[in-house]
Amino acid sequence: MALKLSKNEKVKVEAYAVANDIRRFDLLVEDLDNELSEGWAPLSFEEGLAAYQKDPFDELEFVVVAVDRADEENLGPAAEVIKTAKSLGCRVLLVAHELSPVGLHQLMRLGADDFAPYPLPEGALADSFERLRDKPATPTESTGGARNRNGMILPVYGISGGVGASTFAVNLAWEMAVYTKKTNKRVALLDLNFQYGSVSTYLDLPRRETIYELLSDPASIDNDSLAQALTSFKSRLAVLTAPLDALPLDIIGPEDMERLLKTSAHSYDFIVCDMPSTLVSWSDKVLQMCETFFTVMEVDMRSAQNSLRFLRTLKAEDLPYEKIQYALNRAPGFTDMNGKARVKRMAESLGIALNIMLPDGGKAVSNAGDQGLPLSEVAAKNVLRKEIRRIATSLVDMAAEQKAAVA
């Protein structure tokens, strides 16, 4: 099953799967197809990585080395592939089936970055890829997986319950991840509502025990511990879900939150934070560190009164309220003149600018949430999805312009 490409064929290969006979790992093949689609290719141990060295692919990130008991008599070819992959700056995932502890130890000592048993548990391949992305690919990178990407922090705050802040946060993060798919940009979504965060429900992701371990010992937060707590959604979006059990919002303090956000910004270019509606001791730290603080509201008395209180609090604490960007959810339609008049009066009475108008997505929004999928996967032509996509692309393009200006 050698990799054969015509000279005119442009294939972006993100991973090689190297095995003596890949057909012995049919479940691994299915997992690779699910995670990377056509973005991977099989190679034999005899071929090694000669194909890559002869005609390298810019997108190659991982080398998956699959071995089983039949390979243990001669682990030399597998060891050579691991050493070659590491010399090329690739991350290595070792997949082993019934391999002895001695053989496993030997291959791991050669530089394999992660290990997974075969057959892989559900979601294990995506989790491994996500962890590997946070590890240094070459000796020149800093230790602990820090890449110093100086990521853009984008909190989303609901001014009152049920205004659609989590829906906006989840879909904004996903649209940014999709838009940057063909680049090396990386997106993370952090559910900072440690009590009743619903990001895991919106994306049908498990709540992992490692999240509690991360929050209960915030002084030890680093790139490795964060990577272990993150879950991958469709191998494109890294997600920190809320813990399995409801925790007090002050389980971490302002300095701990600063450490968490800085660590995230080292490894990701865009960090969308789904904020709790309650203001806590670290809320001001998020506001100070962010690029833009999205505040989602509706045209009702709850939103108006809470917005007034929110603004008073920011001004009283001398916080950078100019970072606040208000997003009006379920905004009136183009022909709804009465609704537009209400919006104008509310904005004038509060002294704010409503720059983002999110149209009513209708039943498709709740259907997407029930299915655990972003709007783009359920109703790609939905008006709310289109507007969120426009905002996401604008943010990515703005970041690129800022980087170009600095350079």
C-alpha cells in the first residue's frame, strides 16, 4: 500500500501511517479516515519516510507508527522510522497491539511522543493529535510545548440568562477553526462557567476528570497539563469543557486565570472564552487581557437593566469598558421598523453602540444544540450562522492585518 502520487496531484498530507502491513490495523485506518479524511497516507516499514524526504509535504505533522506482536522479533525498522521522523521535526504517535512492555519501552525511548493501545478507544486518536500539537516539534522550540503564538483572547459574556451567549461562543469558535483550516492557525474554546457550562452539550463532548485536576491545582497549569485537559472537536477545535461536577466559580483566583489564559495564548492563535453570567474575582482579569469582550443581550428590560449595572461596575472599578462590544441577539428583521426603533431607543438610553446584530436563527439553533453540532453542520444556510461566520472571518483577517503591520 505504497503512497503513489502523480506529479500534477497536489495532496496535503498531515500524517503518515507506517506499518509492516497496515491491513492488520483496519480500525486505525477507520479512525484516520474519520479524523483526517484524505489528509493521511499509508507507508510500509521498507518505504520508511523516503517518500517524504524525496518530495516533502508542507502540511505533514504526524507520523503514526503501528506495531504488533509479529513485529517484536525485529523492531529495527520501526525504530528507524521513529528516529527519522524525529530528525525531520515530526511528532510521533506509537500505536501498539499486544506489544511487550520491553518492546514498548524501547520504542518510546527512541523519541515517540505519545502512545495509544490498539484498538484505540473512541476519541483517543483525536485526543492524541491534540496533545501532540502542544508538544515541541523540534529541539529549538521551547520546553513544555509553548509556542508563544500570542493568541487573541475573545470572551463572550451573556448579560442575562438565555440570551444566546454560549450559542454565539461555540459557533464563533467553530467558524474560526473552519476558516483557518488551511493555515497553521489554531483555535481553542474555553468553557469558563465551571458550574453549569454547556459547551460540552453543544458539541456532544465528554467532561473529563483531568479538568477538575487542572482547576484544583491551578499553580501547576502549563502547556502539558492544559493539553491533557483539552478535548478535540473534529480534530479542528480544541475545547476545555466545564468539569464533570459543578464547582464554585472562585475555585481559581485572578492570578490563576491569568496563568490559564497566558498558557492558552502560547499554544493557540484564537481563544474564545464562554464566560459565566456571574461576575467573579477573575472577571476583570479576563477583560484586561482580552482583545474584544463580546457582550450578548436582547431587546428586553432584563438586558437593559443588567447592561446598566454592568457598565456602572466597569466604570467604578476603572476597567477598560471600551473593549466591550455589544451583540444584540434575535435582532429585528430588515422590515421590522418598530423593532428597530426599540433597539435605537435602548442603545441611546444606555449610551452604548450595538455594532453586532445577530438575527433570529429559529428552531435550527435549538436543533443544532440538541444534536451536539455547530450550526454549520446542521443548517449551513441559516441566517444566524452566516452572520457568525462573517464575524469570525473578520476577526481572523483583522489579526492577520495586525500581524502584518507589526512585521
